Amino acid sequence: MDAAAVLDGFFADPGTSPRELAASLDGVHVPVRGDKHVTAAVLRAPAARARDSGRWLVRHGYDADADAVALGLALLAEVATVDDIPRIQTVSLFSNDFGPLAVRALERLPDSVDALIWLAERVTS
């Protein structure tokens, strides 16, 4: 199963928690450079649920797997608000793999130039 299919299943069942979503990622490849199918799955979902789930995964994902954090960033790349900037910046420092999704999330937000410069000054890739 791919990440987009996992997301579709998650969003189809409003009773499923982000923790359960993270647990369902075992053996699922989560693209760290963005993916049009994942993007489409996020955009089909209610924005508030996608945002809340992305925030939870980014905050708690390491308890399950780095793929959970990557999926959280993929969600936030489409539905983040300016309130998510510190969260996105911080988690992007944990792994070079998170950089492309973090940049994608930040660049779509209004007035994000300072946030992107902050990130660029602190990462090596």
C-alpha cells in the first residue's frame, strides 16, 4: 500500500486517530520530496482534519517512525497555517530528509521568506 492509499483510508474513517495513522505506516514508503498522489489525498480531505493530523504526526511521529513525521510534513505542506511555521522549522532540523517537505510547507505560506532564510541558515543540505 502506498502513502496516498493510507491517507484515503484514514480520512474515510473519522474515528481513526493520528496515532492509528502513524501505526498503519509500517512498511509504507512516504515520499520525502512530495508526491502528487499524497497531495491529492490531502486535498480531498477536510482541511482541519488534515492540519490537526499533520500537526500531531510532526509532534509525535518519532514515537512511531520517521515516516510518520514525513507524512505529517506532507499534510502540512498542503494545509499549514502561519501558526505552523515554528513546528515545521524545528522538525526540519532533525533530518535532512525532512528538508524538501519543510520547504514546500513554508513556501506556500504568506510572508514565509524569513522562515525559509532561517531554515537555510541552519541546515546543511
